[in-house]
Amino acid sequence: MTNRIYHCLAHMSEAGLEQKYIKETFDTNWVWPLGPNVNVFETDLQ
């Protein structure tokens, strides 16, 4: 038996709401699994 972690497929909204965050990521060179948006997300979850 193989233990697997299944990932969901990336899905962009029809309205393109994610585009500003993608642009911000590239503009600020935060092409990394961490950064300001992750920090805000984690803070919101606390």
C-alpha cells in the first residue's frame, strides 16, 4: 500500500480575481512558497 497525499487542481475564478496576486508575486520577486500573502493568510487563521 502506498501512502499518498492528493493535491487539488489549481482553479482560477472566472472573474480573474487571482491575477492581481499573481502579478504582485512576480513584481515583488516573491516566487517562493512563503511571503507576505502567506503571512497574512496564516495570521487570519489564528
